Amino acid sequence: MSKDDLIGLSLWEAYSQKVHDRMNNPRHGGSFTDKDAQAQNSKLVVADFGDASCGDSIQLFWLVDTKTDVIKDARFLSFGCGTAIASADVMAELTIGKTVDEASKITNLDVEKELRDDPDTPAFPGQKMHCSVMAYDVIKRAVAKHKNIDISTLEDQEIVCDCARVTLGMVVDVIRKNDLKTVEDITRYTKAGGYCKSCIREGGHEKKKYYLEDILRDTRKKMADASTPRSDRPVAFLDLPKAKQFKLVEDIFNLYLAPVLAKDKGGLELADINGKDVQIVYQGACHGCASAETGTLKLIESTLREKLDPEIGVSIYRK
């Protein structure tokens, strides 16, 4: 029985010729061994994402130059559908010749665009976009493994729609600025929810931390609360006594941030609060860490903004 009989011609035609080619003839399938790495004076990096028992997983192999941090070669093993194989093949190819830091900036959108036959036609149906997201996720795991860092530090903002790379902040911002009232409005402005649709509501292809319907409801409520007389509203964070502000911030540190930093033997403490500026002091391994003023600082700031006030800023206290 042919693939057209199995899948249906009309559905199969929704895939680009590049996807057909890559799924049937991948260029970078396979693996590397420690012996391969030694022969090329390289470091072997192996990263996994997904679950082979569920039929969706990718294993990525990099040979990274020990002096330049350039990825000399890349291969993959995929236990998934044809779209996953094609996406993984292009993902591996895109990383070759780049430094690890450069490779960390490759997203599933780059992979999908590379698989298009022409710039204006998607490479595959929207409901298959999650297959290219796996390629993005395995890159992040490889980068984290190579750098020996927590993977959470590589994502400085909370992603709501993995397919379109739309963040929580972007969704909230577009709702507020444009007075959006439906999920369809959000999709029209940001493309979030326009692909596999897992981020719209619970029960989709993948479980999410945030769903568009919930974000829309909560944001609309906050907008309505903001329009009521001040006497009817809860006291804002900035209007609280400083002692109360300290207590709230320290509670967030202890509940959400300290456990993450402790994994790498790091920590932080609150130094001062000046208006919207929360000043911190790093402890342990966080001192001198490459991401202390970038990814880690963004993680702290985004957590405080989510839990306490969207306008809070975080800076490192310097005597």
C-alpha cells in the first residue's frame, strides 16, 4: 500500500517537497562515539528530548571543537513521524559550523522556514508544528549539557506558544494595548494558537503551563480591576510598606528561585528595594557565573513580575 493510500493525497500535498526529501533521505542521521570525537579533537555532546516509547523523541549528537566552541559536525536519531525526522535533519544541519552560542539561537521557526519550497507556503500543516519544536528543545538541552548549566537559564521569558515562539509577556501586552477580547484576536495579532493549538486550552496535544483562554480571562479581569476606583482595589506592591515588600520578595525567592539556583550550588539574597527596582546579591556559584547578568537575572525578574508586579525591575547590588 502506498503512502498516498495510507495518508490521503490531499493531506500529503500539504507537505513541501523538502519535507518529503528530508524524511525519506535524511543527510545527518546517525550518531557519534567518543572515538569519533577524539579523532577530531572535539568534545562529544549528546542530548535527548522526548520519549521513544511514546513515538516522539530526538537524540542529538554534536562534535564541538574544544578550542573554538564551533560545532564541527552534527547527527541525530529520531523515533518519530516523518515531519520529526525532516525537522531534526535540518536542525542538525543548521547547527554545523556555528558556535554553541550561535546554535542556541536557532528556533523551530528557522527549521520550518528552511523546509519551505517557497517563502510564503508553510512546509507542513500547522498541527505538525510541534514536531519542529522538538528540534528546538533538543538544541537547548545540548547547549545546557555542553555548558553544564540549568536549562531554565536559557529561556529568559516564559513561552506560551512553542510553535510560534510567543511569550507570556507578548500575549498580555497585545491584549492590553489592543483591548483584545477573544483567542482568535490573539492569534491574529501574534500567531499564538495558530499551529498545533495545544496552547489554547487544556486537553490539546501537549500539556502547557499557561493557556491562551486563561491568560485572556485573567488579563481582562486585571484590566477591569484597573478601571475601578482606587479605594475598591487591593493595595499595589509599590504602595505597600517596605517591610511588607521585603517579605513578599523574599517569599518568592525561597519558593521559586532558591531551589533552581541551588541545583548549581548558587543562591541569592535581597539587598534593597528602591521603588520598582529590586536589588539582589548573588551567593555561591552564582558569583562570576556567565549568565548572572543575563539569563539568571532575567529569570529572577520575570518571576517577580509574574508573581508580584509586571513593572518590577531587578539589578545587582553594588557597594
